[in-house]
Amino acid sequence: MTAALFSAIVCICKGWRLDGACEVTPVLEKTTAMNLLYDFYGSLLTEKQRAMLELYYHEDWSLGEIAEHQGVSRQAVFEAIKRAQATLTDLEEKLGLMEKHLKRQKLAQELLKRLETMPEARSIAEPYVTRMVDID
């Protein structure tokens, strides 16, 4: 996954503009993107990969802490996390589920924003838009 795609994912998720106004640190950018990819494709990883990614990204454990917990070397943890990241990225490049989800979210936000001037129409459309977005 390219750096530009990571940036776009983070910006869309945060509701920021995509015209360059989004300034995100590379670490935050990668963490956010990996967490999203994990949400979509984590069940396709091995149990060991899932456990390591959860500790690393969700629990904010260091590589050394994970290595000690798993009874392996720090290098083994590093390699396992890199392979899992590559798997998640490859799945997104092939299937594009996250990108499609983010586009649907953005379209729903735009639709509701346009309906702000029409309260009656918004009250009718909003429950359907919410249900549509919640499907993912």
C-alpha cells in the first residue's frame, strides 16, 4: 500500500479534507491504517499473527514485551508482524473492501450534509443512510 493511500485512508476516517490539509505523522498514519486493515481482514490471519498484531497495535506492547510473552526472539516478533502487515496490505490491494467502505462512509456523510437544508427529507433519509453505513 502506498504512502498516499495510507494518508487518504487516515484523512477519510478522520473526516479531514483530502486537498493536502491533512497532516498526520507517519507512525500515527501507519497505525491507523493497520488497525483498519485488521478490522477488515484480521480473521484471515493465523491465530499467532492476530495475537501479535493485537498486542502490538491495540495494546501498544513493544516488540521486546511481545517476544517475552510469546517466548520467542524480538526478531521473530518483528518478522511475524511484518508478514502480517504484508498480508493485510495484499488483501486490501486485491479486494479493496476497506477502500469501498470508506467511500460509502464519505458518500453517506455528503448525503446527510446536503440534506441539512431539507429537514423533512433528512428525517426520512437519515435512518436508511445510517442502516446502510452500519452494514459494514
